[in-house]
Amino acid sequence: MFSIRTRTGRLLLTLLVAVMVIPFVVPLITMVQVSLSGIGWGNYKAVISLPSFWTYFRNSAVIAAGTIVIVYFLTMAASFGFSKLRIRSKEVYFWALMAALTMPEVVLLAPLVIMASKVHAGGAIWAVILPIAALQIPFTTLLTRSYVDGIPDELLEAARIDGASTWRQFWHVVIPLAKPMAVAICILVLINAWNSYLLPMVLLGNTEGHMVVTQLPNSFKTRYTDDQTKILAGAVLAALPEIIAYISLQRHFERGMAAGALK
């Protein structure tokens, strides 16, 4: 890490950070201001009073929770294997996994729809959870592998001498030491799963009981009207859970991200 000792340097750094933050903060402030236009808090009351309001949040919460569980365990297992186990051609497998980072989500839509129709999974929550999880695993594995590389091999060797199997080494040594990465993974996956719009819309549709929170603002869009104040109020409410989660776990998230990037 570096430190800036001069007052001029600190001032210039503060101005630079402020300029970088402005493009992100101004749209958020505008969104909140417009959502309070007209009848003010009545816009939020209108959104909350929707008959299916809690259905949006329930479906998104189920998708986010399922995705987090799958991504966490598969990421930790893959990182442990790529970092600590002797696997023939494991670097080939690792870079093949990294190649998936270049694949955009939209390219997978047609194959996923075909597969879902073949297994009669149209409208099923798990048909959305699995693709979202698969899209997250390459990046989380890339981040976590560097962290697991920093775990001393001597700890695993000591556990092996004490009679611990590979599974026990993973569960009782790697998992406890990788807790900072657990928070980082959970926050990253929560944000991506909660904000997912395209996959749920295509695989679940917009029928009653199958909507997710990113589709909440669409409730105030019709063929002839477009109530922007209530649309933005819905957008603010949809963003609140992930904002609260990030603020609550910000310190642990930053620690995990820094550890994964530096080790």
C-alpha cells in the first residue's frame, strides 16, 4: 500500500475520487428524487400495496439463496482442487473454466430454453438458479484460488499426518481459513443473482407467481401509460435489500476481496 504525505497530494486524490464517484451517485439521487415526485411517499405505498409485491421478493430471495449455496461450495471445492491437489492437467481445466468468463449471458439463452423445454423445467425456480450459478463460478474460482494458494501447505501436511482425509483437510482446514472469502463470494453472488433480469424473464416468464424483483417496476408499465414515479419507486425498493446487505458486510467484503486479489 502507498500513502500520500503532502496536503496537495491528498487534496488532488480527494478531488479525483469525487469526480469518479459523481457519475454513479447522480443517477441514484435522481432516481430517489423522481420517485418522491407527485404524491411523494404515496408512490412507495402504491408499490407495496400491489397484490404480488411480496411474491417478487420471495422469488428473488429463493433464487439468490440457492445460487449463493451452490456457488460457495463449488467455488471452494474447485479452488481447493486447483490449488492444493495433484490433478493431471489441472491447469488445462482451470483455463478452460476461465474461458467461460468470455461468454455473455445472452449467448446461452437459446440453448437454455431448449434444455428447459426438453426436461419440462419451464417456470421452475431451479432452472434459473443453475444457469446463474454456473455463470458466477468462473470468476469466484479465479478470485478464491489465489486466496487458497496463500494457505500454507504445512497445515494440510500436518492434517494429513494426523490421519485427516482429503475431505477433512478441505472441511476442517481450508473452509475455516477461507471465511473472509465466504463473505466476498456471498455479496458478489447476491448482487448478481438479485439483479438478474434476462434469465428469469426468459425461463420463468412474467406470469402470476413467477416474477422476480427486477420485474417489479414493469407493474406500472402498460400499453398506453408509463408511470415513471412509481416505476422508480419500485426500482428503489428492489435495490434496498442488496444495499443493506452490502453496507452491513462492507468491511468483511473488502477484506475478502483484498485477500483474494493479493495472496
